[in-house]
Amino acid sequence: MSEIGILNIIQLILVTFTILLALIYSIPIIFIRRFHTVNNIITANLSFAIICCAVYWTLILIVGFFYPVLYNGKVCIIFNYLQMVSNLQVSLAIVGASVNRLCSIVYHTKPFLRTKKWAIISIATQWAVGIILSLLNLPFNDSSCDQHLWKKIYKYVMVVIIPSIICLVNNMMIFKYVRSSTNRIQTSLEDAKNNAHQRQHLSRRDLHLLRHMIVMFCIFVAGWSPAYLYTVFTNLPSFTSIIVSMFILLSELSLLAVISDLFLYNHELRRYFREKIFHRH
């Protein structure tokens, strides 16, 4: 078997495992009421975006390897659009989680921002924005599947650069707020005990979640940037290229790392699975 064939098999195994892991993460959050919190809904949305992205790459690997003749004309145009939609939704879902964390910390006095209605509105907005932004990648006046340089740059900017800037701004606002809150706590003597408890609450819970979001986005950026940069500086590669296959493998590894990080963060969900497993035995 050729190196390309081995890489494709590894990729298929990887995306299949990612889909299964994301489903295992999402199903309890969807069907068990005690998991219906805003944070869990937001992370379940990220998990669903990862499933969509992994399903896309499963299809593209199968078509590109087993039925390469199909990857031309209108089919290629559709796949290019779905590629941007699926990849963009993952980065936007991480941005949405970052915005939700910003609202829960900086604007914690706004009750609406802690409701399920707010979570649903933010998720619906994310998917609508991703679908609309991806429309510019369609060749409205060109029936060929060639990707112009501006389209390659557009995809890289939309999927990686702009979400990175948004997450960076959100994190800076959160750190600024936490630092100013800490300074106010240190200068207050009247309610020192309660304020100390508030500072502990911020540092142990909110900052832990903030670090979690930063790690997830760094994983995503590190996984997807090489593939997008490669397409920007070279001609549109075929899916039989070893270099492209390696970059796609790196991107798929980042999806698996993100969903694994969700499991590591969600202690309540892990405890639920442990109870189910140990109860059966």
C-alpha cells in the first residue's frame, strides 16, 4: 500500500474516532436535564460543529481516494463551500464559547446572559454567520473549481485570523476586568472577607474556564493554520499529495484534541460516565 493510502486510512480512523467521541460527549448533555446548563449547551454546540467538520473530512477522504473522478465541476464547488462552512463553524463555536465566558464574568449582573435563551440565540447567530460568510467562497460567475488567491486568503482570514483576534480581545477584556476586580478587593477593608471569597471564586472557576477556552483555540489555530497557509502560498493541491495529507492529518488531530479537552474540562460529565461504568460492574 502506498504512503497516501496509509495516511488516508489513518485519517479515516482518526475522524471516525473523533465523531464517536463527540457523540458520546453530546448525547448526555442533550437528553439529561441536569446537564442543560448554559456552559454545557455552548460546549455541546462546539461538539456538534466538530462532528460536522469530521463528517465533511470523512466524505472528502472517501471521495478523493476511492472516487477521484467525482471531485470535479459542481461537486468540487459544493465540497469547497462545505469545507469552509464546516471549518468556520468550529472556529466560530470556540469564539462563541469565549464570548459566553466574557459575558458570564464581565457582565455577570445581566441575568439574561445566564439563560438558555441567550445560549440558543448565540448558537443560532453563530451558524447563520458561518453559512453567510461562506457564500463568498462560491464561484457565482465561474463554473470551474479553481480557487483564486483572494479566496484562499479570505478563507484563512475568516477561519483563523479574525476568530483569533476576537478571542484575543475577549481574553484581554476578561483579564483586565479580573485584575481591576482584584485591585478593588485589595483596597476594600469593609467587606474583606466576602470580597476575598469573590476573588477566590474568580480565580478558581472563571479563570480556569478562561484558560480552557484559550487552550482550545490555540489547539485549533495550530492545527489548521499550516493547511490554510500552504494553500495560500501554493497552487490548489490535489488530495493525493503527501504534504496535503499530512496537513489534513494535523487538522484532524486538532479536532480530536479539542473534543478531548472538552472531556477533561467537564468534570460533572466525567463523573456521570464513571458512575454509569462502575454501577454496571
